[in-house]
Amino acid sequence: MDTITASGRPFKVRRARLDDVAAIMALMADDPLGATREPADPAPYEAAFHEIEADPNHFLAVVTQGDVVVGTLQLTIIPGMSRGGTKRLQIEGVRIAGHARRLGLGVAVMEWAHEFGVCHGARLAQLTSDRQRPDAHRFYERLGYVPSHVGFKRPLMGD
């Protein structure tokens, strides 16, 4: 468990546990996009948690203030053949609770994630963000991310 600071307040970052799944679900659903696409049934989230937990290249983190989960993100270390065999840190599912925003917590969490990547041999961090999240785009650009690629998605099973 690591401690990070935002606006002079301490927060803890730790590996998520199964009993954190409900809080993670609430964070995922707590925005206009998530409210329409995140199911209320915990079963698929619990199954995903077990898969993530079993793979050493994945780290599902929660950010807590006291005993309350106020943030989450999923980190994946991806070995790669391009860029001279560069390992990448893939950052997904970044969420900070509404009441914990505007404290600098997002910056502190991302700095923690970057250090996690470096400690695991990653030389490049990458993430995707929905086109409908311009505030998130500005945030990532302030952290030094550049919109360098065009992403494509295709449902594989009728979703």
C-alpha cells in the first residue's frame, strides 16, 4: 500500500480486493457515459476481478481516503515487439469520485501509475479516452499525453 497526497490530504493506493468491487462499480457508473453502459449486476465485474487478479501483468488499484474508496484504475504491463521491444503501461478505467475531484488527486494517481510502470520496466504509458470526455482529454494533455493515434473498436459478441 502506497500513500499519495493531494491538497495536503493523504490517500492510500492499494491492490483492489473482491470486497471493493461494489465501490468500483459505483465509480464506473458515476458519470453520464457510465450511467448508460455499466450494468448493475455484480457478477460480470466479479468475474473480471478474478481474471485480473490471476494475471501478473494486471493491477487493479483502488484509492482510499480512510476506509472509503474514492478512485480506481487498472494498469496492465504489455510486452511489445515494436519500439525495440518496449514494454508499455496501459492505463484504463481511471475514475475519481465526484466529491474527491478538483483536489489534485487525479494528478497524484497518474504520477503513482507512471512510477508503477517504471518499476515494472515500462518505457511508455498509453491510454484511451472516449471522444465524449473532453475534460479528461485536457487533463491527460496537461500530464504530457499526446493524441498520437486513432483508436478503433469493434464488438465481437453482439454488444
